[in-house]
Amino acid sequence: MNGSSGNSNTGAMVLIAVLLSGTAIYLLQGIITPLLLAVFLLVMVADMAGTLHRWVPKVPLALWTGISVLIIAVAFVVLTLFLIDNLTGLIAGGGNYNAKLNAVLRAAGDLFGVRATPSFESLMDSVQTPEVAGAVVSWLQGGLSAAAFVLIYLGFLLVSQRSFSAKLTILKPTGEGALDVDQIIARIQKAVTGYVSVQTTTGLMIAVASWAVMALIGLPQPIFWAFLIFVASYVPIVGGVVAIFVPALFSVMVFEGFGRPVILLSSLMVIGFVVGNIIQPRMQGVGLNLDPVVVLLSLAFWGVLLGATGAFLSTPLTVAAMAILAEFKTTRWLAVLLSNDGNPYPTKPRRIVRRTRVPV
């Protein structure tokens, strides 16, 4: 009875801790969101710098770290200019879509029995243009402000990285059965970089194949749509589905009839299915070891707490949580539930981090 009561108390305490932590993260998301993105970029910078240092060991690691930061910054600027250029092109050709949109609205009205179908122009006239423009400007300002905070956090993290490592070494627990902090951090870093590597590779596969299909069909700005599909592939499950339907819906406004839009949608769905259900699981292997249901639930959980950033980082955050929970006897059952095979952390003899010398 005492053992059962103890387990119940432990479970209740863990549940309360999760709820309190979730509430704190939600209330402080304005501070936590850029910090998490900065930590994510720090892991990517460290992995890139380490890879470059292994290729050219004569160059100091610190220099490779600076080069890695510069590469990421330049890539961000180039992608931003690329998006602006393609969006400008789409907006410039918007007048050519009016007639097609009116035809689509009439067809939808006939389908649902609506006699007086509104035109696209009348719908646009009902839109409060100043309010929409203000919302767009506010969204852009918020995005730039968030990016600035992320870069500031990243700079401070890079500067304090060495001192933090020294502090962590001092704070490590000692003695028999002590937690292997280095191993936990290494496992989290390996899982995060592995996840990003797999998502990047499979996302490129989907994007390149989608670009080829869209270019063959004649969809305007195929590189832009392929890039959106690539970015959306980092959001598990939902991102790929949404990214496939957006260019297909856009094709309805471009092509006459529904033949090519149907072909486009079918082709994109086949590409997403083959890569997402055959290639991607084989590449992931047992590296992440997350239950598919947990992946979906973590997407919803972190999305509610941290918005779009939480959806983007949902899988790495869940992998990190599973690695930490598996190290404690009272929370290991949670890690078991999160894992795919019930073994989140292989059971093996605990190696001693640092023995405590007893004076004689």
C-alpha cells in the first residue's frame, strides 16, 4: 500500500510540475521563444563549426565558429531577399488572376446554389485596406524585432559558452550513481542535429521533386512554392500537408479548368507520401525514438505554448525532455511513454562522472 501511495504521490507531483512549467512557459513566451531559437541556432553553429574543423583541423575552432555564424546570417539575408522578390512578382501578376477568381467564385456559387455570386472585386472592396496594411506592417515589425532578439541572445550565448562549460563542470554531481550530465547534453545535441539533418535532407527531396512537377505543369514562381514546401517540412505532419495544398489552390487561379490543379495536387501528395512514409522513417532509424502519436501531441502542446516557434521546435524539445526524464527514476515512466519502443534510454551500468576522494 505504501509503495502504491508513493507512486501516486510521485505521479501527482510530476503532473503538477508539468502544469506549472507549462503555465510559466506560456506566460513568459515573449522571453523564452527567442532564447530557444538562439539555443537552437547555437547547436547548429556548434555542429557546423565542428564539422568544418574536422575537415580542416589547422584552422582554429573559434574561427570556424565565426564563419558558421556568418554563413547562417548571409543565408538568412539571401532567403529574405528571395522571398521579397518572389512575393513582389506574385503581387505584380495579381491582376491576371481576377477573371479566373471570378470564374471560380461563380462555379462555387453554382455548386452550392448561390444565385448572386459576389465578384472578386466586390470582396476586395469590402476589405478594410488600412487595417490589413497596418496588420501586415505590425507583423513585419514583430518579425524583425524577434530576429534581432534572437541574434542578441545568440551573441551572448557564444560569448558565455566557455564560461558556462566551466560552471557546468564545477556543478556536476559526484559519486556513485551520479547523473552523467555530459552524456545527457551530448544525447540532446545529437538528437537535435540528427533531426535537423533528416528534416533538411527529406525537405530538399520533397522541394526538388515538387519544383520539377510545378515547372513541368507551368505554375508561376515554382522555386518560390518549392521553398515554402521546404520550410514547412520542418513542422512535423501538419507543415507538409499545408504546404502541398497551398500551391495546388493557387494553381486553381492560374489554369483553365481543374485538370492541371488535380494533377499537381495528386503529384505533390504522392511525393510527400513516399518521402514522409518510406524514406524519412528509414533515415531517422532509432535516433529520435519518439512515438508517432507523441510527435503529433507535442506539435499541439508546444504550438499552444510557444506559437509557430513551438511548432517548429516541437520535436527537438520533446526529444530533449525525454532524454532528461529518462535519467530520473521518478520520471522514467514518462520517458517510456514518450518513446517509440519503450526504451528511451538504454539500461546499462552507470559510469561514475567523478569520484569523491575520502581523506585518510
